[in-house]
Amino acid sequence: MKRKILITGASKGIGNAEAQKLSSGNELFLHASKKSSFKNKIKNAHYFGYDLSKIENINPFVNEIKKTTNTLDVLINNVGIMILERFADFKDEDINTLITLNLHSHLLLTKKLIPLLLKSKNPHIIFMSSMSAKNQIEGESVYAATKAGIMQFAHVLRNELAGEIRVSTIHSWGVNTWGDPEGSPILVPENIAEVVEFILDTKRPFVIESIDLSHELQWKGTKAPWSPENN
Ligand SMILES: NC(=O)c1ccc[n+]([C@@H]2O[C@H](COP(=O)([O-])OP(=O)(O)OC[C@H]3O[C@@H](n4cnc5c(N)ncnc54)[C@H](OP(=O)(O)O)[C@@H]3O)[C@@H](O)[C@H]2O)c1
């Protein structure tokens, strides 16, 4: 079945793997901070470039989407970054950037696209949260706050939209988007794309509410190898 699928943060990493996985037979609407971020373009996909760490860009983004389509079947809220720092040393602007990009922009975009999704026969919203939402990893305080916010927001939204739009959340441990050697004990973006396809292919009224993912051998502690050191 051909679906209209919007993926935010789709120029690289997990979002790009999802776009590649879903490209066959679907109409894709792909977002990144700028259109030039897309290197190998998918035929017939629509491209959008908006920096969503600036919340004033949400309305122009939504307006451009609405000029391109008046309906959507799937919204994949994937965009996000991680900034690591001991909280006492966090820069104010980094706190703002994380909260705006990883949380605020997802809420506003979702709200403004619900009318387009409601025109679909089988609409679905997927949020890319993280296992950071459920853990206590030093250095990830603000990132974890945004991901826990997404998790809890999605739970309530799922209830509010029950019977209309299915809502699913993915919580993942590390995904190798930074070039660890092949075979490292960490998930790869294609693993997440596979799970997204699985979630979308389930039939109503079954809904995967949320799903936790890891590489079976990955480190899972409190102080990560990348956590900042105590002074
Ligand atoms: N990688 C992991 O270990 C992991 C684990 C759990 C959850 N996640 C979550 O999964 C999602 C994707 O992560 P990833 O590792 O695939 O990230 P990534 O490889 O760094 O890709 C990030 C994507 O987001 C876009 N982006 C970044 N800053 C933006 C901004 N200010 N405005 C608009 N777009 C922006 C990038 O576009 P440009 O190319 O234009 O910058 C790119 O398309 C995030 O929400 C992340 O928190 C990741």
C-alpha cells in the first residue's frame, strides 16, 4: 500500500536509513536542517530544509508541507541531537537548543500535522525517543529530559487519539551513526529502520505502544564511556 510518509532528520543516520527502507512503494517527505544536507536523493521524494532548533521555523515548514500535500499517512518524529556535559557545566544555549529541537519542535509539528493525518485511513505517528529516557547516564541529563518528555507526551497522545491515529515510540540504546568499526557491539541505523517498517505493517487495532532496542552485547551502565569526567 502506498503511504505518504514524513520523516524529520532524514539526511543521515537513523532517519536516512528509515527513508531508504521505506522508499519502495511510498511517497516520502524528507526533512533536514537544510536541503543541501541530502546527498543521494531518493527519486520522487519531496525535500524540506528547516533548522528546527529555531521554533519560528515550524510554521514555514508546515506551510511548505501543506503546499506539497493535503494528507499524510505517517509522521516519523526522528530529528534530534545529543549534547553531553555535566549539568553544572552545561551552557544555557545548549539547554535551549536541546529542549527546542528534541522536544518543543516535535510537539508543535505533531499538533500542526494532526489534521493532515486525520485524512488518512490508517494514520500513524512514530516518535524516536531513547533508552536515555529510562536510564541515569552521567552527562545525558538534558538529553534524557527531552527523551523522557517525548516518551510521556506520546503515552498521553496515544490515549487522546485512540481509534483515530496510532502512536508508537522507539527507545533505543546506542546506534552507530558516528563510524564505529563494523561489527562493534552497537546497533546500526538499519536495525531501527527495520523496526519502523514492522511497526507500520502491524494491522489495526493492534498498536505497538513502545519498544526497547539494544545490541545484546552493548555496554549498559550508569557512567558511559563517553560520560564527562569529574573535575
Ligand atoms: N544514534 C543513537 O545512538 C541514538 C540512540 C537513541 C536515539 N537516537 C535518536 O534518534 C534520532 C536520530 O539520531 P541520529 O543518531 O540518526 O542523528 P544524526 O545521524 O546526527 O542525524 C540527525 C538528523 O537530524 C537533522 N538535524 C540535526 N540538527 C537539526 C536542526 N537543528 N534542525 C533540523 N534538522 C536537524 C540532521 O540534518 P542535517 O544533516 O541537516 O544536520 C540529520 O538529518 C535523534 O532523535 C536521536 O536522539 C539516537
